[in-house]
Amino acid sequence: MRIARFSYKDTPRYAFVQTDKQDGKDYLVELSGYPLTGQQVEPTGQRYPLDDEDVRLLAPVIPSKIYGAAKNYRAHAAYMAEHGQSSNPEPPEKLMLFMKPSTSVIGPDDPIVKPSYSKDMNYEPEVAVVMGRMARKVSVNEAMDYVLGYTCVNDVTLRDLQKNDPMWTRCKGFDTACPLGPWIETDLDYQDAKISFKLNGEEVPEASGTTANLIHSIPEQIAFISSFATLLPGDVIMTGTPNATGSLKNRDEATVQVEGIGYLRNVVIDE
């Protein structure tokens, strides 16, 4: 099931995304209420074509907090060391986390604004987990019971600031640094989700990968985070970028794709 947050004539709403078997097009089936409250939601009877000019997809959630897993793939840890972005080609033994604020979140087709104080802004395509229930001190075995679904995320990073930003607060937390979307997919093979990236319409093979190569699995990430912080419905975990990253400049089109979810497209503009 695909759950979208969208605006129609500038009014935010939620919907299921369904494909019409007759015309093959995607439609937004509007829902009453908010799917993350735990209360039952029902279709309102309103349906909008996804390509309607009055329809705009929004970030599927505005989380209270966003956690990111750093160097959670061996290939990415090696890449960072090879390119002088890290002194150690080996990933950390324990899960290493950072955070992004909710103000960094943008949706599909929203512009990524490159700050004037950075000379090297990078893309990082990832699978994001969206929590569906409050989770506190959950075990690895029960962790997935608390997940609503998954979406695409671009963990945009100011690489040139990262070395002088030990907490990564500014280099990963600036406004527009967390594109999310296009919707939440509740049914995904999270253990082998294929991630790819396009820059200006061209595939970047070295940025691709699969969650099968995660060092710390998604259930392990949820269990670890919930051991010290309560995860709320709508909170997001960025699970890690699988391999190489690269620079983004003015007017670049960045597209994250996760097989089984869809694609997330954003264009870069200078501040």
C-alpha cells in the first residue's frame, strides 16, 4: 500500500495511491483523518489523478526527529577514506548516528537550496524507515512491528563543512537537507531493497546498492535507537547510503530511486 501526503488547491490531505486497472494511471484516493494517529481512516470518496495540475505531492511525513546511520555500508566507509573524507576505511564497530531537524524536510520536486557558505554539497541516496507506532526499548525481533513503511530519502550533506562540524549539525541539518518521498510504501522487501541514483537523468552506478549489504540491519537500528530515545509515529530513520556520493551544483536534478517504492526528484538552486 502507498500512503501519500499531498495538497489539492493548496490544502494538505492524505491519500492512498492506487493504480486504475482500466487506464493504468495512478490516482490519489483521499482519506479522512491522519493515518499516523492510530485511528482508522476511510476514503472520503474524492479521487484525484496524480498528474492533475492542482495536485502537489508533499513530504509524506513531517517527523518529530530524523536519525541517520553513518558509514553503515562497508563500500561507503571505504569510499570516504579513499577520497580523503575519513581517516579510517573500516566502518565503526558500533552503530554511529546523527540527526536532522524537521525543518530540513522537503518533498518531491521541492528545490534543494545550496547554502552560500558551502562549496561542496553532496547527494546520498538511501532507504528511509517511517515509524508507525511509538517505540521504546523494543527488541530486534519485535522492531518491525512498529514500522509503518518506507520511503526514499536524499541525505544531502555539505561535505566541505563536515570535517569542521564534529556533530554534523550544520553540514546535515540545514534547511532543505532532507528530501523525502514520494510516498510511504508499506510493503517492501526491506532486507534487499535496491537503491539507485540519477544525476541530470543519467544513472550513477557507483552510487547504487542494496540494503542486503547493511552492516547494522533495519531491525537493529530501530532497537538501538529505541533503547535510549522514544520513537514516535512519523519519525524517520535514514538507514545509510550504500556506496559513492557526489557533488550537486546549481540546476542539477537529483533523483533517488528505490525499487518497490518509486523515485524522489529534486532540483538544486543556489541560495
